[in-house]
Amino acid sequence: MRLRAVDVMDGRVLIGVIGVLLLAAAAYEYMLLQGLASAA
């Protein structure tokens, strides 16, 4: 039971971290494109 609970928590944490990284990458790419558009 304990191992299963830990596995579930780890999975949720990994999904959360991946989601945050994807959002950060998308925001950075969006800002980068906006900067290039305004510069050009």
C-alpha cells in the first residue's frame, strides 16, 4: 500500500513538473516570437 501510494505521488509530481516545464517553454517561445515581431 505504501509503495503504491508513493508511486502515485511520484507520477503526479512528474506530470506536474512536465506540465510546468511545457508551460514555461511555451511562454518563453511566445515572448521570444513577440520580441522578434516587434523588433522586425
